[in-house]
Amino acid sequence: MAVRVDKLERDMTKIVGKDHVFADKATMTVYAQDALFFDIEEHNLPYAVVRPSGAEEVSRILKYANEKLMPVHIHGAASSIAGHARPKTNCILLDLKRMNKVQVFPERGYFEAEAGARVWEVRKVLAQYSAMLPIFVGSEPIATIGGVVSVNTSAHVIDAAFGKPADFVLGLKVVLPTGEVLDTGTQSTRRPAGVELTKLFTGAEGLLGVVTDIRMRLIPLPDVEHIVAYYKTEDDVLDTVKEMYRQRIPAPLFFEFLDRKSAKVGFEAVGLKDLHASVAMMSIHCWSKVGVREKANSFIEFLEGGNPVNVKVVDNEEEWNKIWSSRSEAGNFLNRLGTSWVCEVTPRVDKLKDAYHEAEALISNMESYKSPENYTFGHIGAPTIHAHCFIPTKEISNEVRKAITIEFMEKMEGVNVKYGGCGGEWGLTALRVPFLKKKYGEVYYRLLVNLKKTLDPNNILDRGNLEGWI
Ligand SMILES: Cc1cc2nc3c(=O)[nH]c(=O)nc-3n(C[C@H](O)[C@H](O)[C@H](O)COP(=O)(O)OP(=O)(O)OC[C@H]3O[C@@H](n4cnc5c(N)ncnc54)[C@H](O)[C@@H]3O)c2cc1C
């Protein structure tokens, strides 16, 4: 049935006000775009973008959508890399960024944030209370707290050190796909035992409800010491990570890595001398200045037992900022030189080296583009390998970009399946549905489909993401 966009605009205006509804082609095109590196198509364009002010308006929009059987796509900042954020059908697109209030309650031990608050803003507010947000996505200036909680990613933070958002979220307000509003969890710092729905919605990737409000435990800001270690080969770094787990060395907050080629690009871009080495950088945390120094010293002792060329504590803030930027901006630096697409491989720790080299070999043997180069970096201590398929030009057709994305994703997921990995950061649906089925099997997938049907009988929310999209 044809959708009357003018009528939809009028109906949405009654709910959110005329300043918060858009339906012009230019705005729809911008909102349909996500971080994937091939173009959107006509069927990805929303009918209208609607910017609600809170749970009550979200609820009215979803009740309307159910009445009209119209899909609704939830939009945080659309920075998702695995295709979640790109609408798969024409739809109402819910932009949550008006919902951006952050309130800290130190006397209760938690803070509350509306879903559209940017991660960066949440961190700034928490810092005023000497509290930390244990989530460090590379997209922090744009990504929303609702987006990262809905994907349940901790990103740069090593799971073994701090856990994932699901370990810190005390409660949520969720608008179900049918429009009912649900409060989960607790206002106590003691999380409920037993069957508890907070965890169901944390990491639900927008399939089961719209998260509008998030309550998270306050974590005191730790003291931190930074370490950089240089290695002759990438294998030396991979062996070090394996040993860290085998010897049960407490995991640092961050343990990042650049292979030799990426280190050259990154170091030169930030004005550091290229040392022709593979670089590992760590941040050690502890809640006392003396304690953190001791922990850093014993971590250095552990590193020296491996095979580094050089290891040191970096006290100088300017130097650390440069070293850190060489890694955190590595993707951007690479994209200045050409075009790259990235994968996420999270193998079993004891298979890290095998998975790493298989990822490299896959890039050399790509069929959709002959002999691209490989640049690898990532949150190696987690472990996450972000291997990049790099082409030294920006002149690549849309068809080739799409073919590279699909081939690379499929082949990399084979490495994840082979070596016991999961969707450690980017989630498991949208482009990753074939992987989800391969990894967990049809019974698991059917369970998810049935769960979705129970909560979303008309398949309103993020339609297409669970069906899989390639
Ligand atoms: C340069 C760059 C660096 C990145 N670095 C990292 C990294 O280090 N680690 C990492 O894990 N990821 C990284 N990402 C990916 C991305 O930033 C994260 O996945 C982030 O969690 C997405 O947040 P978002 O607000 O953009 O959500 P979106 O991309 O808008 O949404 C993601 C999914 O969640 C759903 N959703 C969003 N908000 C809600 C809500 N309130 N309720 C229910 N569902 C919702 C959406 O519908 C979608 O399905 C990076 C991306 C870029 C572009």
C-alpha cells in the first residue's frame, strides 16, 4: 500500500511538534547513510525522520506504527560498522538525539542518561564527579550511549579488566515495539538475581525495543599509567597476549596494537619517528597512585620476559597523546592514503596467532579486488584483530566496494567460526546474520526469531536486521 508521506508528516507532527519531523529527500539521504563504505539505495531511504523528546513520544510513535504496519528504524549516530544502522526498508526513522540528558546521583551510586546522549558528553559529565565510563569506542565523539548499550560494546576496554556495559547497567527504560513502556532493573547498586530483563535489552541491537533511559553504576576514576612496547615482529606481540592470559596476569584497561606498516603510517601522521617496529600500548589502572606504579612495574617485568626491543612507561602526556592517537586514529590515517575496509576477528586466545595469519592470507587472496594490502591493528589484549583490506586509491566503483565488503565479511567470519570467536564488538545481526547462523546454528537463530515475534508481532523495529542483509 502506498504511503502518504504528507499525511505521515502531519501525524508525526501531532506527536513531536513540527520542528522535529523531516521528510525532504536530502535529509532522508543523510540519515540513511551509515559507516558502510558502499552507497545506499532507494529502499534504504526513510519516509520521514522523527525526533522524539522522550519515552512517552516514542511510545506514541510505535503505537501509530503498529496501527499502520509501518517499520521504524532506531538511529543513534549510525556509526555501526556491520550494517545495523542502515534502514533496510522505507520507514519512520527515530533519531533519539534530542533525548540527551545526563544526571549523576553520587549519593545513590549511579548515573542516568537518556539514550541519545553522546558517549563523549557522558564521559565529560562523569569526570566532574571523578567517575569513569568503562566504554571507549573509537567513534566516541558521535556514538550515543543508547547505541553502545544496545550493541553491548566496551570497545577498547578489555573485557577481562572491566566487563561489558551489561555488567554496569543497573536498569533501563524500554519502549517495546508495540508501544508499551517497561522499566527494568533496580535503583539499588545491588543488581537483581535471577530472571532479569535488563540483560535481554542490553545488546538487543534495536530488535526488541527502544532503549530510552539508562541507569549505570558509577565507577571511580582510576589512576592510570601508560606503557609502550616495541617488537621486531607482530608474532612477538601475539605471543605476549597469549602469555598474559596463560600466566593469569591481571589484564590492563587497554592493550592496543599496530603492526609495522600501520605503525609507520600512524607514527608519521602524529609526528613521531617510525621505529620499524610493531607497537603495543597499554594503560594500567589502579585506584591509588602507589598501586598503579607498582602494577605498571610488574606489567613491565612481565613484558620484558617476552621478546620486546624496548619497553617503557610513558610519563609525558604529550608523548602519550601522540602514541595513542597513532592507534586510535589509525583507520583515519589509512583512509587518507586510499580506501580500506575492516573486519573484526576475536579468536580463542591460544589461537590468536593462527587467526591473525589466516586473516592476513585472506586479504592477499581476495577475489573481488586483486592483491589489496593488509594493515592490521586492534584491541589485541581483548583479543580483537582488526585486519584492514587496503587499496591505495579512492577510485573504486560502488559495485567493487560492495563486493569487497561481502567477500571480506564472509571470509573473516569463517576465521571467527574456526577459532571460536564471536561478535565481540559490532553485534551479531544485519551483515552478520550468516555468521550468527553458522556459529550458533539454526536452533539458536530460530529462538531469536521467536523472541522477536513475541515482542514485535508486526516486525516493526529495525526490520531486516534479523533477517540478514546481503
Ligand atoms: C570511526 C569509528 C570507530 C569505531 N570504533 C569502534 C570501537 O572501537 N568499538 C566498537 O565496538 N565499535 C566501534 N565503532 C562502531 C560503532 O561506533 C559502535 O557500534 C557504536 O556502538 C554505535 O553507536 P551509535 O550510537 O552510532 O548506534 P547506531 O549505529 O545508530 O545503532 C547501532 C544499532 O543499535 C540500535 N540502536 C541505537 N540506539 C538504540 C536505542 N536507544 N535503543 C535500541 N536500539 C538502538 C540501532 O537501530 C542499530 O541497530 C566505530 C565506528 C566508527 C565509524
